[in-house]
Amino acid sequence: MKVNAYDPKKDKKVFAGVYLTDKSIFIKTVSQKNFMIVEDGYGIQWEVMKQLKEWGCKEIHIKLNKEVYEVNFETWYENGNIKNYGHGKQSFFKLKGMWKK
């Protein structure tokens, strides 16, 4: 299922990722330009995180080129750094540390 979120800077809904309902996995495809240096990681819109929690999401997969980084949903939800850099409130999670490839 496609998941969208509102981006206030663009004033429209944007594609956030895909939720695999049968596996309870959220997949977000990113590029290097999406990397937030100041956060040392990638972000997911907070409204999406709240929806994923309601749906019972178990894992988040971040696809970067041919690599897939996986993290337990609750780990991200509890430890993500929530900030707003103009594109709406997002939860950022460091690429290093709690990820598995």
C-alpha cells in the first residue's frame, strides 16, 4: 500500500513509502541527497510514523541504491529525533548504530 504525507513546504501530499500489510514492513526508498547530515540519518514524516504505529508496523526498511537497512519499528519510534526543517515534523534516525543490512 502506498503511503503519502503532507509536505508544508511543497503544499501537497508527497509519496513517503510503501507499507507491506502482510509483513508489517514499511519500505522507504532514499537517495544520498535525502541524507540529513545534521541528523546523521534519514527521516520519515511524523504523521507516517504515527500511522505505522496504529497499523502495527514491525520493521522499517530503508533502501539506498542496492543496500537495504533494516531497523525494528519500535526502536526507531522510541529513539528517533523529531525535528522540523521546513518539510513538516519528521522522525530522524541515525544510519549507524542500530541498523542491520
